Amino acid sequence: MDPSVQIDQSSDQLSIETPELVAIQMPIAGIGSRFIALLVDYVIWFVGIGLVAWIFAFLLPGLTAFNRMSAQWATAVYLFLIFLFNWGYFTLFEAFWNGRTPGKRIARIRVIQRSGRPIGLFESMARNFVRYIDQIPFFYAVGAIAIFVTRDHQRLGDLAAGTLVVRDRIEEAPTSTESTRTFTANIFAPAVPTPEPHAGFSLPVHGIARLSVADLQVLESFFARRLDMPLATRSVLAQRIAAAIQSKSGLEPPPGASVETFLEITARQLRDVARMHS
């Protein structure tokens, strides 16, 4: 069951409607944050390229004096590394670092599929092969125009791969009731872990077995976005997801457990099942 996706143009919000009819909002990244991410990535990229070039410039004269064939092989390896760094930097980071490069992490943005799911290697390869077209005639002129004119702020690589760039949720720092502690206290003293409210509960295995990976994805999406939601909206969504889970699985919240605790228990046990099958 694939969720439906809509874009609210007035607020640049990606609205993902799950199979349980729960709408999850994700803000689309603008060209400013994408430019900052790209600038940081290119600084890292140029430093890496410069380091590789310096190493080979240091080694090549000695290899040439030793053996001409060795120098030719070294040149081939150098050109391969330049290509790998040029294309692989963005491709591998986005594929294996949850849609982020170091620049995107600093800018708090990431690449996702239109369905809201994380991108894989195929999507990352597709969008970064087309990056060469987005770059022409100079510094992403084609890509910038595409971002401005497309409804979903996509460059050509995003259109080809079916991806979007969204802003990450900013985690809220927990407030402390101890006025004498400074903000650097956690650097020097290990934090005492807070017991999870669902840790002491478990649900019948036969009910968990009726749920699927798609249900776990719905739960994870809710957990990832619930701190951004108004309390009333968060409560309504939690109730609707819990009702859908109960209807499908026959599970009931344990005595004394809140609706969100029930969802957390369900997600925890679903993760355990997924790990067992992986």
C-alpha cells in the first residue's frame, strides 16, 4: 500500500497521506538551504580533490623514474579516483546516509522519495547522473531554473529519480528544572538514561504477526514528526493510527498505557520481528 503524496503550494509542504488516512507534513527545502548545502559539499569536495592531486603529484615523479608503465597506471588510478570522488561523493553519501551529504546535514535537509520513504542506491545514482546536466552552463544554472519553475522545487535529477529535498525536523532540546546546571554540563557528566514508558509492556505475538512493514513505516513517520505537531493534532493522529492498528491486529492497549505508549510498544515489537527476518 503506497501512501498518496500531495504538495501544498501555499506553504511548500509535502503532505504524505498514509494508508490509515493519516496526513504527515514535511516542509520542502528551498533553493537557499540547498545552495548552502551545495557550497559546504563543494568545499569538502575541493579539499578532497586537492589532497588526492597533491599525493599523486608527489608520487608521480618517482614512479616515472622507476618505471614508465607504473606512471601510466598511477595516472589511470588518479583519473579513476577523481571520477569516483566527483560522482561517488554525492551518490554514496545520499544512498547510505539517509539522503544526506555533509552539506545537507549542516543545512538540515535531506533527499527522500516522493512517497516519503528514504532513497536507495538506484534513486541516488539516477539523480546524480543527471547532476551533470543540472550544472550546465555554469554552477547549476539549469538546476536552479528547474527548482524555480517546478511545483515541487525539483531539479532535473530529482525529476528523473522521483525524489524531493525536504527540511529536517529540528530536535527540541529538553528543558532542565535545575537552574544551577549550565548548558555544558552534559559534556562532562554522562546523562542518566530515562526509562522508556513502553519498556515494561508487551503485546500478544499473534496480533503483531498480522501487521506489516508498511504499518511500521506509518508508526515511524508519526514518531519522527510528532514533536512538530500541535498537541491536539498529535492526539487525534495517534488515536486514528491506534484505531487502525487495533482493527487490523486485534491488539488492545495494556492497562495503564496511553495511546502513544501503545503505538511505541507495537513499533518496538515490529522492529524486533523485522530484525529476526533480516
